[in-house]
Amino acid sequence: MLDLRRVRQFVVLAETLNFRRAAERLHMAQPPLSVSIQKLESELGVRLFERGGTGGVSLTPAGHAALQEARRLLFHNTQLRESALAAASGTGGALRVGFVGSTTHGALQRIVRQFRAQCPGVELVLKEATSVRIMERLESREFDVGLVRTPLMVHAHASLTPLLSETFVAALPTGNPLAQRPELRLEDLAHESFIFYARSDAAGLHAMAMLACQLAGFLPRVMQEATQVQTVLSLVESGLGVALVPSIMQHAANPHVAYRRIVDMPDAAAIGLALALHPDRASPAALRFKEVAARAIDAD
């Protein structure tokens, strides 16, 4: 393996073609420089310089060929060091972020915009998944950070940073008579057909929506189930039933879906968004993302 120090000394001598001037630029004495160049030539098995008088030299054909590669080697060594330092400081490298689809209605855009402004050297790899899958991929180290729905009904070692507290609102087809009312009570939905969240992949939303209905004194009549909030809303739009959806979804304007506030939604059925990561193995970029996410949501 070549000594990069000797490679740099070779490049400086090739640029000055004089041992004295090269030694001055390298802040070293001339004899050690001469010895170092001789060792490099010995390692390569070729002469790089023809020696002249008064410390002057000229490049041999082999020296000319080696100079271009030596400069490239030093450049990539610098790039390697800068990339490593950037990743260590959280200003470079890649960050794999899992996110639930409902964050795309404003929250994700704000976080990504501010993070890119502060850490332009970090490559963001964004992948949509359910909260359950995001937590699994955090455990398996496929994701570095996750934006998830809370509460989480899974066991994990990750820590959670709450970002946004929400409540459910009713989503109804615009043709439903209840859509004519400015606001609703939970009991108004007791006889409606529901589009509900699949327990396997959206356990938190399923549990909180079911709890809200039960606290209002009824069990929802579930006609269809879906994993993603957007899919639930698509089924509402097609007239298959009503749903309880996070209040952030009201930002997704849809002429075929009416959103109505529920005046008696119990606090016990509160939901939210949180950032999940493993604090004991979080990269500097992941910790920066966490800080930016908290500020971005607070500023909203």
C-alpha cells in the first residue's frame, strides 16, 4: 500500500521540479524529501525523476504517467475524509426515513424542506409504510428514522418524540345527510356503516377509533377495512360508509368527502404523530432530523 504522504511529496516535487522549492512548500528539510522520493521509486519499481544539477529534476515518462494518477489518488483521499467527517457531524451521508402516508398532508413537506435547507449534504431516502412496518424496519436497521402514528400497539426499543397531537374527525360522503350538519356527536354515527382500520397494520388507529365508538355507547358496524388513511378516504368517497380520520386529513380537499368536527370526541381516544429512532445507535444526521422535525411542527 502506498504511503499517501510520499505520494503528496511526489506531486509537489513534480510541480516545482526542484528539491529545495519542494522541501520549502512541504515544510521539511531537503535530505528527508530526497530519501522519501527514492523509497517511493523503489516501491513502484521505476524512476520518476531524472536528477539534474543544483537540486533540479525532470519527470521521466513513468513520472508523467504517475503524476495524473497521484493527483487523482490525493483527490479521492480528500473526498473520502470529507465524506466521513460530514457523516460524523450529521451534514453528510444518507438518512433513510420511513413515513406514514398521512404525513404527506403538510407535516412531511415542512420537515423535509427545513432539513434540506440546514443539511443539504445529507441524502434523504424517503419510503412510505405503515407505522407497524416502520417500527419493524427500525428494529432491523432498514430505516434510521420513522414518522409514525401514535399510539403504537407494538413492542419496540425505539424512543418516540411526539410531534403533533390530533383528534379524530368524521369523514362522510357528501351525499350523506349528516354532511349537512356543521358538527356532529359520536352517537350520530351509531347507525352508519363504517370504513375501519385493519387491526394488523394500523393497530393504533383501529384501537382509538374503536375506543371512541365504545365510549359513545355503540360498536361500529364495519363494512370495509383498509390499512392506509388515504385508502379509507377513497372508500368513503365511493359511498361505502363513514370513517374516523386524523384531523390533519382535512387539508386534503376532496369535493366528494365532507369532514365534520365531533364535539364529544373523548380525550382518551387522542392520536398523534411522532418521530421514532433508536437513541443508542442514532447517527448524527438522524439526531439532526429529529431536532428539525420538532421545530418544523412547532412552527406550524
